[in-house]
Amino acid sequence: MTRKYIDCRDMPSDSGCDLAMAGSDEHVLDAAVIHAVTAHGHEDTPELREQIRGLLKEEVPGALA
């Protein structure tokens, strides 16, 4: 199974958030949306989900370790 990752440090943020997460496409997408809503005050919309989906990258083994 191909794993994806997303790293908050790749997004513009005043908070300096450094959260990174990896897993299957859908698990990372769902977790990233929850994080964007709860930690950064975004609204869970189809547009936010598409934006986050477009930011998912292929995980490089050992990169998040």
C-alpha cells in the first residue's frame, strides 16, 4: 500500500505548527482536515478537503522517523 504524508511546516502559518502525519490517503486526509479545523480554525468544506488532498505527498520510508 502506498502511504502519503502531509507536514504543517509546508503551509503558511502564524502558529509555527510542526505536525506531520502519514498513512493511507483517506486516513491522512481525514486527520489533516480534523487538525486544520481544530488547531487552525478552518471550516471543514469540500474545498478545504480538495486543497489538502492536493498537498498529500508520497511518503519516503524513514522520512518521518
